Amino acid sequence: MADVVRLKNHLETLGLDTILGIFEEETKKALETKISYTEYLARLMAEEIITKTDRSINYKIRIARFSQIKTIEEFDFRFQPQLDERLIKELCELVFLEKAKNVLFVGPPGVGKTHLAIGIGIKACEKRKKVLFADAGKMIEELMLSMIEKTLPQKIERLARYDLLVIDELGYMCVGKEGANLLFQLISRCYEKVSIVLTSNRSFSQWGDMFGDNVIASAILDRLL
């Protein structure tokens, strides 16, 4: 009995909470099935790893600040039959992320762009990637505030430390030249280093009007596409 108490104290000290909760039951099973000490220990460690992995993923999802939790598995492709389901599932393999490429979802409201963007972001979290979700308007506001406070370079550097930026709903608000310039600085810093998943209700031909500058619109698209 003293050994059990001592073992529990050691497990608690090491933060092995899953093993702490299951080791007595697993010990009984091990004795009944006569498995080796090595297999018994491997089973305990496997359960601990699974639990810690789940916690790590949940933490990644929480700090990504998604506006809502939407998975690719929940997306109804029958709702959008023109969407290439095979291509979306390929994107979920995150090869584009390893190559620092970008993904753009462009189309009218209500077609599932945000759902798909969040779903891909969650897949990245599951692969232990550092992800940030942001509404495009709010992100530009934060960049403007950083510029006013003379901390813009630091702000952009912090954003460039992520593996994936999910920028949602570009085009719902008029961006203007100043906002476009700030967005261009961020996208340029991320170019070929940080992946961006971006959603917009504006076709590419409308980006010049949205930004109030055809030249900077072309420059932004050049770095995104």
C-alpha cells in the first residue's frame, strides 16, 4: 500500500495525470493477461501521450481565436456541388503549408468560405502548427493602431511568426489606400515564409476599387497567388 501511495505521489509530481487515473486498473488487467512489464509500461505511456496530444491541440485551437469552430468533416459538399471536394481534402493535407503557399476562397456571401477557411485552420492546429484567425477589417485596424503607436514593424514581425494566418471577409468594408498599404506590408513580410488562407466576397477584378489603388491591388494579388 505504501508503494502505491508513493507511486501516486511521483505521478502527480511529474504531471502524469492520465497514468495516475488508470494505472491501478491497468495493473489488474496486466496481471490477468500476464503481459510483459515493457508492454504494460508502453500501454500506460500511450494513454498519457494521447491525452497530452489532445490537450495540446485544444490549446492550439483556443489561441488561434477562431470566430467559431467549424470542421471540414462538418461541411456539406452537397450544399455546394460545384465545389471540388477532392481539392479541399487535398488542401487539408497541408502540403501548401509546408511550401508557404496561400489559399484564397473568393465568392458571394453564404457559400461556406469562412467554414472552409476555419476547417483548414483547425487541421493545421491538429498538426501542431501555430495559427491565427482574424477578421480582415479588425486586422487592418490593428495594423493602423500599431502604425499610430509606432510599433508597426514589431506587430508585423509577431504576425510573421505564425505558420498560418487565416484572414476572413476581406471586402466587406472599404479598405482604402492606407489600409491596403498596411496589408501589403504584412503580406510581403509573409511572402514565401508564412501561409495565408484568405476569404473575400470580392472578385479579383474588384480589388482595385476595394483598395482604391489598382497598382497596390495587383501587388497584393501577385504575392498571394
